[in-house]
Amino acid sequence: MSEAAVKTRHPKGLWVLFGTEMWERFNFYGMRAILTLFLVNSLMMKEEDASLIYGGFLGLCYLTPMLGGFVADRFFGNRNCILLGGLMMAIGQFLLFASASVFGTNISLATTLMWSALGIIIFGNGFFKPNISSMVGSLYPKQEKSKLDTAFTIFYMGINLGAFLGQLICPIVGDVKDDAGIRDIHAFKWGFLAASIAMLIGTAVFYVLKNKYVVTPDGKPLGGLPSKNDASDFEEGESQKAVFSQKALIIAGIMFLTLGAIIHFVFDQNLIYTLIYSSGLTLAGLIVSDTSLTKIERDRIFVIYIVAFFIIFFWAAFEQAGSSLTFIADNQTDRNFFGWNMPPSMVQIFNGLFVVAFAIPFSMLWDYLRSKDREPISPMKQAFGLALIALSYFIIAHNVKDLGNSGLLAIKWLILLYLIQTAAELCLSPIGLSLVGKLSPKRFSSLLYGVFFLSNASGYALAGTLGSIMPATGDKFIKAKELGIDLQGILDKTVTPTAEQLKLLATNQISDHNPVFAGFEIHNLFEFFMVFVILTGLAAIILFALTPFLKKMMHGIR
């Protein structure tokens, strides 16, 4: 084999981490596909409340990587945290299985089990997520860091292969409707059980293969206890330990409390969202206060922060897949797919399918452009991603504009939306993971991945807020008509509902008013989707404009 061929090969450890992450994403995305439907149909929650819980849950899942990264960097090491996190997530999914098994006889116990399950999954994900991403970047020698965009795109294909399998299998066994369209609300448990089994498989794969393949280029085990770090693993002159003064820690504590009070009382955010936003800002400030940081290291960290801010808007739009887009697929979409009526929770499967199909072509594109010295820098790629997701919502907004209260959206438009959003995701998410790997000082590697995932957390929290402003879909108007209520008249304020009508609407989980966002009343789905067009479109334009400045702050790293 030629020397050039050897250089293009990726280490076998990448494929071990690929497989581990694949099963973990099967577990996570499979559960995510059916979670809101379970909350609404089995635990009898309103769609608005389910969206807020969904956003808060996802946000906390990407808040706890901050804790997991800190524990790994200072105490347990990457390997032990991955194993601990995997087992916790498997237990959490099994508790969801238990919740979905008992709700028919004891809804109070089922709700308690659900909250316990989500809490365990949140902390399990926190231990797992930053540490496996951190290890990908450590597989490569210093002179091959330019290959990280390609490596993370391949790794990201594993993420989405797992997502595809989870979104295929969990809805097939867990989101079941009969020929008359009546949902079997007792079937959700099998979807959660499948997710639990997948997580156990992923943890076992990592445990068995980690010592043989997950090693440095010199053959030393990766991700061991921090106390056994080798000085040769660090750049020449690079500090091996973070230095936080007592003054910096006190200021960080005051900042956390002050920001929390402002976000909660001034911006009227709930406690979970307050925790996510204030923690992210505080940790970001604490890291750059480290006295061991050089100017170049600090500049590069600021690039991570700036990019992470814009990623918030991407995930706020992208993560409508599990809430508002699932409700629209359930209530106002013709899901006939070549003669088969696809389960609503499975429509989002196209995202994972398209990532698996296009991840390798995208990695080849970056390799080709790099060989021609025309590869865009990472922030430019991410600006492209934001522009594409704005385009996807612009198209869907115009296709729901004339649906009215009874029209059905053709499934092809949701498929097109997921196709465009997949291209956006491949320009943004694996590139962001790679960017953190390139720019992070090694002593902050896992912790900065935790900070980066806080942008996901903030995006998911915002996604929950935005998902909750979705206006009534066609099924709500049909149900109101069956109850003898003019819902459109009530929403337009031309009809005053009686107390009994208001009670009937509440019982059937139908809101008697249009949602409001930033002072604007959202009357229909067109206005709802245009919110995402404006947010992501503006973010793309601003990030494009900032790219020349970010390039300078990256000090030669692309």
C-alpha cells in the first residue's frame, strides 16, 4: 500500500467511537420521536406543555455535558464517564418503559416514573456526550488535525445512522395506529424498551473494544484517568492544568445568581431555561478567566463562543422536528407514502436517512476543496448551514399558507424540508464539533465541548419556547366543531365563549387564544414558520459578515 493511501486512512478507533455513538443515538432519537406523543396521548398533557417539557429536557441534556466534561477532565477520565453515562441512559429508558406500562392504572405513578426517567437520561447524556466527542479529536496526530472536518463528518454519519434506526424502529413498535386511525396508547412502552436495549448494546461495544482500538497515534490508551496524563500529549509550552483564582470563582458564582435573576424575572423564563442560559454564560466567562491562557488560546476560545451563539438559532429551528413538526405531521399532513400511511413520529426519519446518504459526499467535498486550497473556513460553512435552514422554512411556510383549517400538507414538502435541513446540518454540526477539537487547549478539551453543547442546550430551550407558540392546527378546529364551538370566531375575538365552552376546550387540550411571540400574535402556520425564517436568516447574514474577523482570531487554523 502506498504511503499516500496510508495517510488517508482513519484510525480504527474512529469506527469504535462511530459504533458506540450510533447505538447511543438510536436510544436518544428513538425515544425523542415518540416522547411528545406519549406525553399528550398517554399522560394527557397539552401540546403546549409537552413542547415546553420537550425543549427543557433536550436543553438539560446539553447542559449536563458541562458537568460531564469537568468531571472527566479533572477526576474520572473520558472512558469511565462514557460507561457511566451509557448505563444511566439505559436505566432511564427502562423507567420510561415502566411509565408507559402503568399509566392506564396509575397515572400519578406513571408521571413520577416519567420525570425520574428524564432526570436520569439528562445526567447520563451529560457524562456520555462531551467525552466521546473529545476522544475523536485525540485519535489523530498533531500534523493531521486538518483531517478533523472529514473525521467528524464520518463520526456524524454514525450519529445519524443511529438516529435513522431509532426513528424507524421505535415508531414502528411504539407509535401504532389501527386501520381506523386510532392510536394504541399502550404501545409506546415497546419503543422505550427498544431504546433501552440499544443503549446497552452501545455501552457493551465500547467496553469490549476500547482498550484495543481507542488509542493515541502512539498506541497509548485514550481517555484514562487525568492523573495519568502524559506531558508529551500537550503542545510545547502548553499548560497542562487550568488555573482558576479564588476571585474568579467567586465572581463566577455572583454572575450565575445575577444572570439567573435577570433571565427569570426580567425575561420571564422558567427555572429550567433560566438554569440553562445562566450556566452557559457563567461557564464561558469562567474559562476565559483562567490565568494560564495565552492570547492565542483566548482568541481561539472566543471564536468557539461566537460560533456557539449563532448555533443556538440553528438548533431552535432544527429541533422543531420532535415537537411542532411532529404535531403537524400528526394532525395536518397527508402521510400517504407510496400507499403506506406513515406514523407521524416516523416522518422525521428522513433527516437521519439523508445524513447517512450525504455525509460521505460532504466529507469528500471538503477534502476536494482543501486539495484545491478553496475550502471555506469553519464559520463560513456554518453560516451556509443557517442560510439553508432559513430556506427550508421559507419553502414550508409558503406551502402551508393556503391550507386553512381543513387542508392537509403533502408529505413531500416535509421530506423536502428535512432534505434541505440535512444539508444545513452537515454544514454546521459536525463542523462545529471539529472546530472545538481544533481550537481547544487540551486541558479544556472536554469542558469546552461541554460549553459548545450548551449552545445546543440553549437552542433546544428556545426550540421549546418557539414550539409552544404553534397556533391551532386543523384537528383542533374539527374537534371544536364536533363540540359545537366556533373556535375560529373565538380566536378572532368575534365570538365570546361561555364558561362551559372554555371548560370543554381546556378538557380537549384546545387553546382559546392565539399564541404571542415577541409582542406579535401568531394567527396561522405561515406566520409561525416565518418566525424561523427571520431568526435563522438574520443569524446567517451576521455570521457571514463576521467571518473575516473570526479568521484572524483563529490564528492560522481553518
